[in-house]
Amino acid sequence: MDEYQMEFETDFGQSYHNCPACGKELVVDKDECFSCGVVVSRLKDRLYQRKNQDQIGGIEHLSVGELKQLDRRWKQVVVNYHDQNAHHDFISYCQRIGALPFAVHHYTKMLDIDKEDDIAELMRKQALSRLTFQFATAQNTQKPEEIVPRAFTFLKWIGALLLFLGAAFIVIGLLTPNAKNLVGLGAALCSLAVMTFLYRR
């Protein structure tokens, strides 16, 4: 835990001394590789984004800037690990930008380091709970425009059926001397069909 904190407190890590694309030595303070022409900062950003998205599912929508901001916030949480407010603020921020899987992933890593870490266990459960609720809400919420067309399609077929039956009864009633009452029934069905079409509009 102390070593993990120290890594962020001292800003541990090495920058590229060689081109990440071709491996040739880079000129100091130059962003473009003279050997292969790649812009190193852009390539590093793409590699950084891909690495995070490969490790953590559900954050594909996040930009490089958002991922870097998440990393900075997480480092602050680790440095101030016993500050409960820092943890709650971090999880709330993750929820706000749709990055709760990021929080779950990092608290899981903390538990891998120390299985008796009560803070990591509690915050991981909280992040998972919010993520589950978010997922359930997204699954159960249907937009009105998604529901209405289905109902209208059903009414369309009902209306067509009523119109067909009404027309058939009227024709049979007119052609059959002893079935004149079918004309009235057919007219009623046609009226219902018209009302159905008007309701759909």
C-alpha cells in the first residue's frame, strides 16, 4: 500500500526515450520521429486510450482527456487514501461521466494488493451498486417513441381487418336477399375501422 502511494506521490514513471512506433532514438524535445514520421504524443495518447479500454470494459466512450482526468483523480484518492470524502467524490465523478467500471477496476486492484482493505471493499461495493442500478435503469426505461410505434402497428392491422370484414359483410348483405342485416353489421365494422385509423393519427 505504501509503495503504491509512493508511486503517485513521486510521479514515478519514465517517458519514451525511443520512438514507440519504430524504436529509433528520438531527438530531445521533438514530438515527431524523423525516422518514421509519427507524432509521438498522438501515438502515446492512442496507445494509452487503447490500453485502458482493453483493461477495463465499459469505458469505450471516454476520450483521452477524460481518461487522464480519471487517472489524476484516482492518484489523489490513493495519496489521501483514508479520506472518505475523497473516495465518495471520486465515485460520484465516475458516475457522472459514465466511468463506474473504472472505479470498480481500481478498487479491485487495491483488494488484490490487500485482501483485508476494508475501505477498498466498501468503495468497490458502492461503485458496483451504483453501476448495477444504472444498468437496471437503462434496461427498464423505454422511450415513449419506442413503445408507441408497436402499439400503432397493432392498431393498424386491427383496423385493416375490421375494414376488410365490414366490406365483406356489406357485399354479402347486398347480394343475398335474406341477409340484409349483414349490411348494418358491415357498416358498423367499417366505422370502427375508420375510428381506429383516426386514433392512430
